[in-house]
Amino acid sequence: MPMPELPEVEALAAFLRENAVGKVVTRVDLAGIQSLKTFDPPLSSLAGLEVTGASRTGKFLDLDVSGIHLVVHLARAGWLHWRAELPTAPPKPGKGPLAVRVHLDDGAGFDLTEQGTRKGLAVYVVRSPSSEVPGIARLGPDALAVDAEAFAALMKGRKGQLKGALTDQTLVSGIGNAYSDEILHVAKLSPFKGADKLTDDEVLRLYDAVRTTLTDALERQVGQQAAKLKGEKRANLRVHARTGLPCPVCGDTVREVSFADTSLQYCPTCQTGGKPLADRRMSKLLR
């Protein structure tokens, strides 16, 4: 399943603004001890406070609870599940995918869960997300806020491949594995072309692809129920997670390059002059 990125996290923030803001937190249950990364203020300090805002910074979800912020990074396999009615009995720690459960005063609330054995979901309770959450403090400009000139300067100053540049949150924030594949396909660029080797025309194509890909995804997803977001994302992917299927643009077979813990997908005809990329780690890849 594609990991949550800028459009999905923004859609979750919009959903919480509509469904949680104005309600009071009555209780927060911690089931996955490893997910909580802070201790002051304590998680229990949220109880009795009103939810006053919900926003996104990069791929971080920020729930403002009367000045105390519940900040969540969903990592690769985390998600937020809205419940119209939550069980009253506290969950058993360490059982199943549940990490944190937030109860609201009307009986509704949400679960933060993470599938699989690799745990990356991170939850922070802080007063100042920009200074107290390390990942936020290191973020580069938002992918939908950076202008064309600044984006070009960032790419020109970056050594290494485009795929890595787009997913480096300290360079540009909000883009992950799935949308970087989609952006590069729209821009008709190889994932292994050097970021600092782009021509002026290629930089402009890449910038335009970032804007259109993320904006289109946002327009489809904001307003959706939280439960439908993952399926909506998957249904609209062009190359990511579509290995072996035809490219929707040219009909060529979508190919894959696998690494130790991730993979990328691309179309040879659209992106690499018809040449398949070598699918082995540490290989000399097409530039």
C-alpha cells in the first residue's frame, strides 16, 4: 500500500477540521508504547481540552488541542481510522496494530494504527511543533508552496539522483515514494538522472509535474471520508505499484527497480528513451 504523503495527510487534516474541531478530548489511550516519542507534556494532558485546529506540515499531521499539539507522522504503514463510536474499555498495550486511540466528548474519535512488524509511526505531544519535533525542524519548503525559481535553485544545488532529491524531506517536503514516481512519469524524466544535471526546460517540466500531480491528488481527496483515501490514491496511480501493467500514456510495460527496503516504478518509453534501468543494487544506472 502506498504510504501517506502530502495529499493524503492534507485530506486527513481537512477531515479532522470538519469532524473533530470544536469537540473536547475526553481520554487518550496509548497501546503502542514505541510510537510515543515525547513525555512532556504527557499524553494525558490532552484530556479535557478542546480540539481547536488541524493542519499539515510536510507529511506530519498536527492536531491543535487548545495550544498543545498532537503531531503524528504516519510513516510507511500508519493510518488514521475515524470511529463514530469507540469502545469504552482501554485497549491492551502491544496487541494488534493500534498505537493511539483518541476519545472525543460525543463518543466518536479516532485510532492511529500501523500495520506490519516494522514500526515507524511517530506521535509527539508538544507545545511548539516547529522546534520540538525534530522532523519538522529539518523540513525543506513545502512542495506546493515553493516557487519555480526556488525549486530550480534547490535542484541545481543537489548532487545525486532525482528520485532521491524529490523524496528528501529536508530539500522539499511532502513528496514520498509513490508521488515521486508519478511526478517523474508526468515530467518524462528518468528517476536516476542527476538533479544538478537538469536543463532549464527539464527543471520547469519537473516543477510543473510536482504542482499538477499533487494538486490533482488534493482535489480528488480533500472532502473524502478518511476510510476511502487509500483506495482513491491507489486507483489513480499511473506507474507506482503498477509493475507489469501497461503505461496509461504509451502502452509500454511499467518496469520496476528494487532496493533493500523499497522500489520504484517507471515507464521506459516515457522516461528513459526506451531503455530499461538495471534492476540491481549499486549498479551503474541510466543517467
